[in-house]
Amino acid sequence: MTIQHNTGTLPSQEKHLVLLRDGRTLIGFLRSIDQFANLVFHQTVERIHVGKKFGDIPRGIFIVRGENVVLLGEIDMDKPCDTVLQQVSIEEILEEQRLQQQAKQETEKAKVTALKDRGLSIPKADNLDEY
Amino acid sequence: MTSPFSNSQYPIYLHLLLLLRFSSLDEDCTLEKEEGLVEEEDEIDQFNDDTFGDGAIDDDWQEEHKRLAELEERKNDGLGGLGLGGLGMGGMGGGDSSTVQLPPPASREGGGGDLAESLAMLILGADPAIASVGGPAGSGDRSTGLPPPPSMPQQHHHPSQLPSHHQLTPSGLPPGPLHPSLLSYQQHQHLLRRGGAPMQQMNSHNIWENNMGFGPVSVTPGLITQMEDSPLMSIIKEVGLPNRPPPVMSEDGRDFSERAPPPRSSSPVIGSPPVRAVPIGTPPKQPMSHIHHPTTVHVRAPVHHQHRYPPSFPERISPNTLLNMANSPLCRPPFPAGVGPVLSQIQRAQMLNSQVAGFPRGCQGPPLLPGGGGFRPFFGQPPPHRMGPHHNHVPCPIIRHNTTHLHPQHRRMLTQRMQSRGGYRGGRVGDWRSRDPYSNLMTQREKEWVAKIQMMQLQSTDPYLDDYYYQNYFEKMEKRQERDRDGVRKEHTTKLITPQVAKLEHTYRPVQFAGSLGKLTVSSVNNPRKMIDTVVTSRTDDEEKREKQVWNKRRQILYTVEKMYSLLLEVQDFEKRFMQTPEEQRETLLEQHKTHTLQLYASLKEKEWDDRVSDEQCLLIMSVRKGKRLISRLIPFLPPLQAATVVMGIARNLHALAKKDKQDQALCWLVEPVAVVISSLSSAALTDLLQELQGSEGQLSKVLQNKFGVTLLYLILSEGERMQSSDLNCQLMDDNRWTELVFSVTRELLNVPPSSLSPPLFTPPNLLSLFSRYVDRQRLELLQEKLQISALSR
């Protein structure tokens, strides 16, 4: 029903936030859509969240294929923004992300070895495996 | 305009002119360059010039004509008005003079008034001085100056047709008969801006389009001004010529070349998706949305869209009507053809919903449809408070027209929600818009179109099946409301009335043309048809077995025949090979050859020790066409004795073979080799052969039905005769067999009806002498007649 609402108002007055299947968050002006939910984003910014920090990477124009969209929402600019999130620079957030990934991998590895020791093996769920 | 002629010659040429006038009516005389007015001397169309001007071959005629035309003009000036001779055409410059005569009788009959006007116009054209006489209403064709006469009958139509200009024809061009003149109108528009220089060309265009082939018409400046004054011109200026947007836009220098994908090839209309100029996935074309969205900023895309998609509908229809028209082709694209009626029902419902819900004029409120009355009870009172916040901005929250059937409560909630948000943002909108140049890349129509597609998926014929919880929820809500209100207000007790999904015509009836057999079957995505009628014939096991047996047998015979063929071919090639091989090896080759031939013969025999040719085998082989051919090729290679037995076998079985051979008479191939064999037969053998041929009772008649049979018979007989006549010691007469046989043969021949007697391949000449030996004169004559044996002297 989102679209129903939007068609009444002018698009791209407010930014939209889209969450993709690979976990990325894009924020930008939604310029165009089609029946497959392919999206055209303008002045897109990819927002990476790590913990309480986030960083915005400007990406320009994005065209997102509809099948990769998880959800899409409008950002209400007028709402008071009282988040605890703090914005950091790009390098910092990337670094944070890298660290986060690393930590995750290590824990995963540890888990796997622990299970192996006990004779169990849980197959690793691949991110891209949908079915 | 100086005329080379003196006045004294004038009357003579006048006479000539008159003659020419009447004679040239039928001729297709295209005129040379016009003359008359000095101004056009410089503006002669090149094309015209080459064809009919100075480049033309027939100079004398031209000059003559020119002179005459000038005279005509002068004469017209003198006569003035509507004299017959001086139908001011001459003044038109010219060349027209002879042909101009005819404002074809049609125009005369069309109405005296019009004629007068047109004539007056003509005269006007001739002389700018008279231009002030006034522009008649029917002066549509001013572009060409004085419209050439063929357009005069069109002038009747002009006033009626021109006002219809603003109902633009989709093609963007004026309809039919006005075509040349209006084209030149457009050109004339250019002219007005740019000057008179290109005028001639346009005139010539006009001429070439004009079947009558009148000469170019000159346009005087005076006329031009007059044209500007004409009411028609003003209308056209006001309304605008039916130009398509592309020319206007292309002037801006934008490149649209790579915008649109090539259109799909059209499929036949019958039963298949409608032929569309634009591919299916494309969003709707942008209408002239500036009319409806005066505040929106159009950057590139809308313009592009307009160019990209050729308008399949008149451009001035509002997007509202477009959307709401159930029949609109652009509404259809996302849907299969069948959903149309469904949409219309739902559409109507939705529209009425929104209508009654009270959207202000600012929105794209759909017009009330006549079917609306039935849906009235559907709604409660439209809540009036909704009118408030919407008046300001154009893009009011619109419930989609073509959406699925929402429960009214649901809709109300949605609208409330939207209002609250929309109202909040109302103030800022204008500000934003001015700053963001990329907003509204998608037009309202496109958004609606996408929404429509998505909503289409939500349509359901059975809401309780598809969305049980939704239905139940709202039912409960309704009940709750009823309970709570309980008689205070009835307005909210609205029921959800599901529109009935129309039963669509799914069956495909193939197109059938009148008077034809069968139906035209068109197969497409929507109605797949079977192209090949594969009928399963279920046969019983017995039948199948029998059929199989038959086929197997045949195959076997063919197999045998083919094997024999390979042997035969080797035998045939023997001689060639013999020549090629050196001496030493010739022996072996010869041996080989002999074995082959023996083998061949052996294959015809059933039992090894019996020298007779096996009947069965022979029959089998001969039953196949290939086999017959084989035998005919084989016989020459066999040693004489064996060949004789083969021929015996043939003769013996001929009656059976003849039956099979009826159709293609392949037995006739055998004639030659058999003839050779026969000629080498001894008399005893010959008699035997004849006996074999005759066989049992009735056999001969069957044989006679076959061409080969008859021929064989004749061969035998003639051989016998030859033997008798040549060799006096012939043993043929030793026993009576021969005689008896011949008697029976003749008897048979006489008895057999002519129809069943097949004509032989050839008739040996000595048959007559044969018969004359054995039969009396009467019978002989009969035989003669029957067999058409020519009477030869002995």
C-alpha cells in the first residue's frame, strides 16, 4: 500500500530508505519505480551501521533490481531525529565494519571448531543461498 | 506583362484558345511554367522548369500556350466577372488557361453561390487590384493563391471540415481531400513567416499531388494578405495546425534517437494480444500534462515520453478520461485482454467511491459514470471534513481508480491517514518543488500505472478465499460499529459489495470468411491452437498384426530384390571391368561373372534341383515394381535356356501379375527382353509358351486386359507366323497344339469385349497373315476390326 500513498504525493520530496537483500541500506531520492519494484535512486547514500555508529557513503545514482528489495520506506524529514546513532566519517565506519566482520568470522570459526570437536557439523548458511 | 502580339492577332488566337480549351479537357496536359505575373519570373520552380520549362522539348507548344494564356488574361480583364470564356482562371497565371476551364461540372452543380465565390476568387487572384472584392468564406485554399479548379468542389467541404481541425486526427494530418491544399497551408504558414520565395515549390507540390495536373499557381502578395484576413486562416492560427509534438521538439535539438526500443512486430489481431505500437512493458505516454499540472516542472523525461510513444489517441484527452476509459489502449497494456471488463466494473466502483468520497475539483476526479447509480447504496455519507485540506495543492491523495475492492472502512482509514500526512506537508511542498529539478520524473500517470499493475494482482473473485482475515476483520469492525452506534447513525453500516467479475468470453471461435470452406485458424499466445490434427487410430491387435505382416513381407521382397540388384549391377558392369583388367585376371573375372549370373538365377528358383522358375518367388518379385524392372534387366544376361524358363514363368503367372499391374503397367518394361527371348525360341518352346500363356480357362481374358499381355500374345503369334512363313519345314504344325492354341486365341479375341482388350504396345504386321491362315474371311474381318490390324498384303 505504500505506493498507493505515494502516488498522491510528489515523489522525491522526501528521501526513501531501502533495505536490500544483501543487507545494504540505501537512502536517497526515489525517482522512479516500475511494476517489478525496480527503483531508481538519486543522490544515493549507502549507510553503514556498526554498533551505534553509522557512516554515509555517497553513491550517486542507483538502480536497484526489484527482486533484491526487502523493504522500502519513506524518511520523514520532519520528525525529530532523536537517535542515539552518531555519524562518523567514511573511513572510520568502513574500518568499524571490517572489524565487525572480522569478529564475526572469528566467532563463527570458533563455533565451528567447537562443534567439530563434539562431532557435530552445522553447514554454513551461505548468504546468497536463498532456498 | 508585355505581349509580343499586336492587337490585330488577338481575335485569331482567341479562337484558337477556345478550341484548345475544349480539347484539352481530357488531356492530361500538365502545364509548363506559369506566366502572367512578373513576380514569378524569378521564382520559377526548378523542378518545374526542368520538366516543363525551358528544359522541355516541345518549345514551340509552350510558347504558343504562353501567348495564348497572356491573351486570355487580357481578355479576362476585359470581360471581367463570370463570363464563360473568361473564367478568371486565365488570370491565375497561366498555364492554366486551357485546362482551367473546367471548374468541373460538379462545382457548377454544387451550388451557384459557391461557384460565384470561387470564380470571384479566381478573378481576385488574377488581379491584385481587385483583391479587395472580399474573401468569401470558402476561401480555404488560399495557400495556392487561386486554388486550382479541382479544389473548387472541395471548397464546399472546406468550411465544414476546417472547424474540425481541432478534433485532431491522430495522424496529425488533415483528412483526405483537403490533403494537398492543407499541406500547402502549412507550407503557407512557413511562407508567411519566411517570405514568398519557396512558394513556387509548394505550389508545384500541390500540383503534382493534384491529379488534374494543373500548372503552378502563383500567389500574389495581395492574396497573401487577403488570406491572412480570411476567417479560416484565423481559425487555423488559433487552433494550430495539427502538428505533432515531434517537429516542435526536434527543433530543440534534442536527440531522441536511442530512447525507445524498437516496437515489437505486430501479431495478428485475431485472438492475440492487441497490436501495439509500444512494447508491453512501457509506462503510459505522457499526456499534455502541463494543462493539468501547471506547477510541475518538466525536465527531460516528459518530453521524451511524448516523443517516444506515438499517440494512439487524440492528444487532448485528459489523463483522467484516459485512465478511466475502460477501452483506453494505454490502460490495457498491463492486463490480458480478458481483464478489461473486470477492470471497468471495478474501475467504476472505485471511481464512484472516490467520487462520492468527495474529492475536490483540484484532484483528478473522474467523471461520474452512468453506472454509478447502482453503487450508491454502497457508501455512507461522504464525510465532509475531507474536503478541507485539499484545495490547495493539485496532487491530492487519490485512491487508485482501478484498484481492487477495498472495504469502505479501509478506504476511509487510508484517506484519513493520507490527509493527515498530506496536510502536514502542504506548506512545504511548493518550496521543495522549486528546488529539486529532478522531482516528478515519473508523471502521475506513470505512478498510477505502476500502482494499477500492482493492484491488479490483488483483484480477486473470491475475497473470502483470497483474504479471509481481511474480510473477517472488517466484518467484525462493522458489527462493532453497529453495536456501538446502535441506531444513532446508519451511515457507517456499509457493506462490502463485491463486484461480480464478469464472465469473459474465453472460447475462441475461429474466423470464417463468407463463402469459404473451413475456418481461418490463428494461433497465438492467448489461444493456442493445434496445427496438426493427429488422430490416434486405435487398431486392434489382429489388424495390426496383419498389417505388420503385410509390411514385413513387402519389405522382405524388396530386400531380396535389392540384393539381386546388386548382383545384377555387377553383372552388368562385367564387361566394362573385363576390358579394364589385364589378361591374367580375366579368367577369374569371368568365373566371378558366371557365379553371379548363376546366383541370380538361383535366387529366382525355389528349389535348387528344379530348373523351373519358382512361381512363388517369381510372383513375389514381380509383384514389386522394382522387381519387374529387375527381371527385365536380368533376362538379357541369362543364358538362353534359363531366360526361356523365366519367360515361361512370367507367362504362366501373367494372369495374376496382370491384375496387380493394372495401375502402372510396369510390365511393359519386359517387352523388349522378352521379345528377344521369344525370337530365339524353338517352335516347341513357343508352343509351350503360348500354352502357358493361355493356361486355364479364363486366363487369357485376364491377360488380354493387360497391355503387356496383349503384346506378349502378339509377339508369340507373330513369331509363330514368322516361323511358319519363313521356314517351311517348321515343326509348328507338326502337332496340332499350335493350331488349337491359335484357334482358341482367336476365339477368345473375338469374344472378348473391346473394352477389356487393352491396346498393345505395338502390333506386329504379320498377325493378319496368321489369322488369315486359321480363320475364315468373316471372322478375319471381325478380328481385323477388333484388333485394328491394318490390312497388309501378304
